[in-house]
Amino acid sequence: MIGRLTGLIAEKSPPLVLIDVQGVGYEVDVPMSTFYNLPGLGEKVTLLVHQVVREDANLLYGFLTAEERATFREVVKISGIGPRTALSILSGLSVSDLAGAVTRQEGARLQKVPGIGKKTAERLLLELKGKLGAELPGVGASVASDAQADIVQALMALGYNEKDAAAALKKLPPDVGVSEGIKLALKSLG
């Protein structure tokens, strides 16, 4: 499988980019978030690639960041969502915006992406819940301070999920210290 391409940009025609890798031209479809951040024609670029091999085609999808590629891979795992729809989603929303919409269950936000209707948005929210957002700072539990962030991380390190940690955090006084906050949170969870 092709996982990464490094070469010169030979052509740019959204969403397609032609990458010349030592004389071999690879056609790579990219989301608009990647397209707008590509260097100019003739300049060197490295794209992380997701390869799809079908009976009638061998397709490449490229991304500038590992987060975009990982998100793309999570989205295409969902039944009824193909690579084109996943590219459309990543073109309409950044990874952090998508993770935030999933965390807050904002179906209307997803429906603003062309090709995403109400049922598809609901399926995306259901399937991606817990898979996106947990690793993105500031997207999961609403954390007002560094102390609260440390408390949530400590609870998650102890094996509690993000939802339980956030619920315990809400029960704490806003100005609590880290060690005292962890003790109080553990009592409320226990």
C-alpha cells in the first residue's frame, strides 16, 4: 500500500493534485483544507496517503496532516460513507470543527456540508461519537483552567472515560486545586 508520497506538484485542479515522484505522476484527491495549504506548481510536497483499491480503480487520497488522514479513515469506515463524501466533509469542516460537532452532537453543523442530509449527519454523529475529539485539546470536556484539564487527564489515566470525567468535573468547585479535585472527583465517581 502507498502510505506517503514526496515529489513535485505537476498540476493542481481541485480536488485533484498530480504529484511527480521521480518521473511517475500520481493523481491524488485531496480535501480543500489540504489543497489551500499546498505549495505552488513545481515545488516539493509530502502527502500522507490513503489508498483505495477497487476492481475498476486504484485511488489515492492525500493529506498534509496525520490528523486529517486518521479522521478520513474513521469517516470512511461508516456504512454508506464513501471516500468522496469523506473528502467533502473534510473540505467543509476542519478536523477540530468536525470533532467538536460530534462531541456536541451538532447534526445541523454537519448538514451544512454539501451532500450530507439529516440521516447521514445522524449516522455520522452516532458512529463517530467517542472516536473523534477525545485526543483534541479543548474539544471534549469543557475545561476552564489548567487545573481542571489536569484533573480530567488524571481521571482518564485511572481508567475513567471522558464522559464520566467531565461529569465529575462539573460537580467540583470551580477554583479547586488539582490534588483536591482528583480526590473529590474520585469520591463522586466511586
